[in-house]
Amino acid sequence: MTPTEVFSIAGMITMPMWILMILVPKWKVTRFLIAFKVIPLLLSIIYLIYIIQAFQISGGMNFNSLTSVMKLFTEENAVLAGWVHYLAFDLVVGMWMLDQNKKLGIHLILMAPCLFATFMLGPIGFLLFFIIKTIKQKQS
């Protein structure tokens, strides 16, 4: 399987999870997938495979400078591993937010933009959730 195909597959298995989390976060199937981290675990296996291949091709990874990281991201397997890393961790953050919200009770209308922003822009969605969470806690 080519890295391009794996890139597509990673996106195809991630997108439905985000849709479930945004539209039906309390559905038993969604809750099961969140509880057992099914999709992030699949993505982690993909990541492991491609990060090992990137190590083998590039002979190691140097994160000591921006120039070194930029050089690393010229290798196809490393870029794919990096993308899958983002997909997996953003998804875990979204799942954590929904788990937190079981106690907080933030309305779905406010949670949906937080989740969508986390899916599209990672830390911005996380920040938005934390702002809403803080306001909600101060109101209680």
C-alpha cells in the first residue's frame, strides 16, 4: 500500500468518528468507540509503521532546530506519520473533551463548534473548549 493510499484510509477512518462525536455524542456506538479509543488505536498502529519506516530511511530524527524538522518533513513516510499523529491526537483530545462534558453538561450547540475546531485546527478547539468550560464552572 502506498503512503498516498494510507493517507486516504487514515482520513476515511477518522472522519466518521468526528461526525459521530459532533452529531450523536451520547449514542451507545459513539460512547463505545470513545471508551475503547478504537480509531486512535488504529491510527497509532499506522503511525508506528510509518515512523519506523521514516527512521529507517532518514537514519533518525532530529528535533533540535526548525531546519532539522523541516528537513525531516521532506520524507514522505515522515510526513505521513506526522499527519497520522495529528489525526490521532486531535481525536483523543476531542474524546477527552466529550468525557469531560459528561460532568460539565455543556450543551451540544456549544460543544459542536469546539469539536469541529479541534478536528480542523487542533489547539484552537481545545482552547475554545477550555474557555467555555471555565465559564460554565464559574456559573455553577
